[in-house]
Amino acid sequence: MSKKLRSTLSLLGLLILILLVGGIYIFVFQNSSISDKKERLEELNTNSYDPKELLARYKNLQERSAVLDSVLSSRKFNIPKDLSSIKFYNFVNSTVRDFSEYSQVNVEFVQKEQDKDFFYYQYKLTGNGYFNEVYKLIYAIEQSKELKKITELDLGNLIKTDDDGIPLFQVTFEMLVGVYFSTDNRFAPDEFVENDLSTGPIYDAFYPLIRNEIPPNTDELLDVQGAKLLALIPEGAFIADTHGNTYLIWEGEQVYLGYLTKIDYENNSVSFILNKGGIIEKIDLELEREK
């Protein structure tokens, strides 16, 4: 066999080997990859949409979302998703910001609990304030848009005095509050709008009807006790208190613990109504007749 023939056969064998290895790679190893890519291409072609169709679907979903938000907003209460435990502190601060300087509210985080499909943060609130202030705080918690519930509540009486020694009749409170939230966003709209939490004054059920504390006469008003009627004039009445101080007052004017209710020119007398710690007393003063 000639050298040229041997070279030709060697090249032919090498070519057959290359074709054999390439065929194995293409039909064995690469075939599965090609099949996967064909399936993926068919899937993409199946789910491909026209941009106009996608825009129409997007607008439709927006309208449905707006309808759902409207339904959720019309509900009295919502349960927000993944609520921060700090938000309740801000809620309380915004509620009590107009309370008097003699009121006090303390907030303490207790624990996180689960109630069926929802979770809630539990807080303990303690403090004191005027009856209508405490009522406003309770109303705000119970009527807030994001669901909050008072689970325990204790109220009591408290008597304080201000810098002038005037008694302040307040209410002490201790309550447990649950602030609810969810891990799902289906129970609250995207935009939060708080309910109307404003309240008007109501009757103070804790205010004592009869009180031992009598406020001091800090305004130096006429003290009717022991006073004398000196004279009656068209503009009013001259009255002197036990210290010799003279006052000119007229109907409806305030005196210590009450008001001048009537000037009787025919009978030369004046009448007062006094509130002595819840006890209403009427006092009449007459001109002394000359002997």
C-alpha cells in the first residue's frame, strides 16, 4: 500500500470519527436541549399578546381594582396589611394633643397575638383626664377606620387641684386595646382615609353632685355671705361685703359661687342664686329701713 493511499485512508477515518462524534453530540446531547427550547418557544408564542390587548386588560384590571377599593372604603372598619406597632403610638398622640395640661395618657406595648385568621397588637393604656377627654379617647379607638377594640376597661374618680387651689374632677382609666392587622392586603384599600372621630361634649357621669371642695375666690368677686344692700339705682345695686368693700352689680352679673338673678325695686331687695358644692341656695338682701 502506497503512502498516499495510507494518508487518504487515515484522513477518511478521521473524518468518519468526527462525523460520528458530532452526530452523537447533536442527536443525543443537544437534542433534549433543542426540544426544551422548542417547547419554550411554543409557550411564548402561545402567551404572546398584542400591546393593544395588554393595555385593554390593564385598564380593565384598574377599573376592577377601583371598584374593590370603593367597596372596602365604604366599610366602617378595615384591617390593614403588615401594620407597624409604632403606628398606634402616633394615633394616640394625635388624639390626645388637645387634652388639658392636667391630663396624662401612658401607652405600653404588651404582646402580639393571633385571633383566627388575623393578628393583633395588644397595648395597655393608663392615665387620667377630664370625663369628656377620656370619652374622646375611647370613641377614637372604637371608631377608628383601622380596626381597634378595647377588650378591658376600668374607670375611677380622681380629684386634683390646679395652681390656684381649684379642685379638678377627673377620671382615671386603665384599658387593654387590640389593634388588628393581616398578612393579606384584601381587607383594606390602597389609600387610607380615617373616619370622623370628632365628638361633642356629653354629660359627665363621674362629676359629683355634692362636693366638699369649694373653689377659692381668686377673681375677688362679691361674697354674698354676710353682705349688705346699701342702695338701689337704675344701673344696679350697691352692695358691701363683710370686709367693707363696695360693689356695683346688675342683674345677671357673676358673684362668688353664683349670680345676681333679680333686682326688685318695689320691695327694695335683690336675689342671688349660689352653688355651694352642688347645693343650690337662694339668698335675698333687703335695704335696711330707717328707724
